[in-house]
Amino acid sequence: MPQNIERVVEMIVAQNQAANQSVSVSGVRETVELGDRAIETIFYPAGRSGAPILFVFHGGGFVFGGHALNDGLWDALRNHLHINVVSVNYRKGVANPFPAALNDADEVIGYYLNHSPHDFARDKAAVMGSSAGANLSAAVCLKRALRGDRSIGLQLLCYPLVDNDTLPLAKSKNPEMLRNTPADEINTYFQRAYLPNPANRKEPLASPLFAPDELIKALPPAVIFIAEYDDLAPEAAEYAEKLEAAGVCVQTYEAKDMFHGYFEFAFDSGNIGYTPEMVDAANADGSLEREKLATLLLMQRAVRNWECGER
């Protein structure tokens, strides 16, 4: 890989790390001690007693990004879903390859459900993530299903990365648009950073798409959001079909004319590297705002039905 791509990624990672510590947040920063490490979280209280809890995981190719940088989105989820939200600042590659981030996700959930003093419904836990964060959300459900743990009752997956073995160039509907571009080189970097050992890339906990049907059957209901112009759209749709074929209750929503990352973009454009001008351009015809609201509404309905014991 060209060294300039590595330098670009390293620069973005450094900027993210600095911003993640300095940006103000609407929730409460907390530190979860996990024996040999400490993981920062942000807790967004629902404001009502006994509300469910939603564990959220940001995107960024398992390499960059920070949970505080999506504060606008997490706060919106808390307010629109009327639910407690916990954002998890999981460890990142290159220094912490698979399964470090997944272990952080699983153990932080365990801490909150078993030890946290906050008031929430401990039998009503859900997960939500976008891209790499959706991978962690899906994988943590699989990890818990492997040990017979049904504590996660709902998964909300936004344009999930569920196949870490195949690069976007091979998945794209328009592969010529990606060939020899920085975007594809960066995705190669992500793959090698999170999964340096190619033998791990088809493991179900790294690539949920390859999970056996027997394990898929044990998963909680899911809502999967697909962006029409996203190179991950085919695998997201395939994963939804795999869940449905195994008897898992799954809803799929395709955001028309949308791109990878549209949901975060709609809330936190400034904090994740987009300018207000870029948001205005993306929303020139109002489509970004419409899809943001449609996504929130579907999440709201899914949470309401789940909280009421319906599907």
C-alpha cells in the first residue's frame, strides 16, 4: 500500500483521538474498568425510570472515529427513542486487532447489565451500530448466542459491514469507480489493520455473514438499514435474507439515493469531517432529511414494539 495512504489514515486517527477527548457531549462520560484495561463510555439517560438501554458503536473501519464525535446522533436516539444510550469507545486497530473491539463491546455490555448503578430495564438491552459499528453489534449478538446468552433483544444495523473477507472493490455495483482510488486503498488498510491474519477474515465473529444457520437462529430481531449507493449494500441485503431464512424477525429498509454514512452525516457532519456546505449539497432536494427522519421513525417503531413485547 502506498505510504501516503498510511500517512493520511494516521493523520485522521490522530485528529479523531484529539477531537474525541475535547469535544463536548450531551451525555455523561464514564470509565468502565475491565481488569487489564479501561474503556470510556458516554451514558445518555432516558429521563424515565425503567427504560430500555441501547449500546451504540460508531463506524470508522475499526481504525478511526470516536464515540464522542457522534454525540448529536446518540443524543437524538436518546430523545427520539426515549431510551437510555451508552456509547462505547472500543479499542481500534492497528494496535488492537480483532477481537479486541468485539471483546470491549461484549464486556462493556456485561458491566452495564450486571454492575452499573444507573436505572434502566436490565432485561431490555439492544445494540446499534453503523458500518464497522454495525459489524460489532451483529458480532456481539453472535458471541452471546454462542454461550446461550439472550440478553440482547434487538439489533439496529446501519449499512453493516458483515463480510470482512471481501473488499469493497469486489462488492461494488460499479467497481471501475473504486479501482485504484484512495477509497479502496483505505479499505484495504482497514482490513489489514483489524484482521491482519487472513485466516480470521471468514470467522463468524469477524464476518457475521459466514455464521452457520444454527447460530443465526439464536439471534434477536433485527432492523437493517441499507444505503442505495453503498458498496456494502449487497452484503447487507444478503445478511438480512440470511436472518429471515433462519426464522429471525428482520425488517430491511433501503434509503433511496443515499450513501454510506448518511445517518451520521445527517447529525454530526462537522464532527466527522464534513462541512455544513457538504450537508447542504447532499440535502439540496431534501432527500437527506427525509431519509434521516424515515430511519429514525423505523427505529422508533422497532423499539416501541420490542419494549411492548411485540415483533
